[in-house]
Amino acid sequence: MPSLFRRKPTDLVEEATAEVTPAEESASARPRGYTPSKKELGRETPKRPTAGRRAVGDTKPLTKQEARERRRQLRAESAAEFRKEGGPRDRAPERGLARDVVDSRRTVGTWFFGGALVVLIGSANTMPPEVRFASNLLWGLLAIALVVDSVLISRKIKKLVRQRFPNTDQRMGSLYLYAIMRSITFRRMRAPVPRVNLGDKI
């Protein structure tokens, strides 16, 4: 008696000769780990928006004169921005405080270079001995006054920084040097530009 669960030979032939779709055929030929493309999955790659994009032929190449003028304009804008805001090293709040301390007072350093010019002229060998002596005396007084003024500025900066920025990571010696170099620069040439007036309380 034949088994009820035995399959007929005709069924096996039909399964063996069943039509294989192109997708199944290509899938069987793919290597392991293959990732189907969007086209094979029936997806379309979305087009990028064209709004705001410059067309290829919209602008003409700049002439040498126009390129030179453009570079000059960029340099001027960069210099103006640096004079107003300073560089990266100027943006720490402790450095802003040091600038305010210097800018709020009259400093001996602003007279230092003018005095040095007078000393240079007065100490020439063609000058009388009295003039040369006075020039050397003036040079010594300027040097002493600059040292005293620098010490006073540094002490004030140290006091204010410890009060307002107790957890600062700025080196105090670097802040002192930064302030002293600013104090010997003419006020109109300082960068960033002073944000306080002479006599303002810091």
C-alpha cells in the first residue's frame, strides 16, 4: 500500500522546472554580504535642491585687476576686524580685564618712545656736554618711571583677576607682559580698540 505522504513524481518535475525570476537569479549569483542598490530596491535618489546654488556659467572669471582689488578689500576687512575684536589670544575675559586696566589710566609707556627719541638726539656727540647729560638723566628717569608704572599695573591686574576669576587658567606672568606691552603702545594704535575711557573705574 503506497504511503499517503509520498510525493508524486510529477510534483517533483514541476518544482524543478519552475520559472526563476530575474531578481531571484541575480540574487543567487551575488556574493555573500552584497548590499542591493537603490535602483534594485525600486528607490530613486532624491535630487538636491537647486535653490541658492550657483550655476556653472553664471559668473565670469575675475581679471587680474579685479582679483587684486578683491584681495585688498579682504585684507582691509580683516585688519578692521582685528582692530575691533583682536585675535584669538585677546578674547579671554582675563585679557579683556587687563586691557581695561591699562586703557583706564595714563601710562608712562605712551611717553617712552617720544622720550627715547629726544634722548637719541640729545646724546649725539655733536651736542654740548650739558645736553648729553640731561638726555642721559631723562633716559634714566623714563626707565625708572616705566618700571614703577608696570609694577603698579601688574599689581592691580593680579588683584582684580583673583577677585573676579578665582579659577582662571591664565598665567599671571603672561597677563602682566600682555598689559605692559599694551601700556607702551599709543592709545590710538591699540588693538583691540579701548572699550573704556580714561578715568573709568574698573
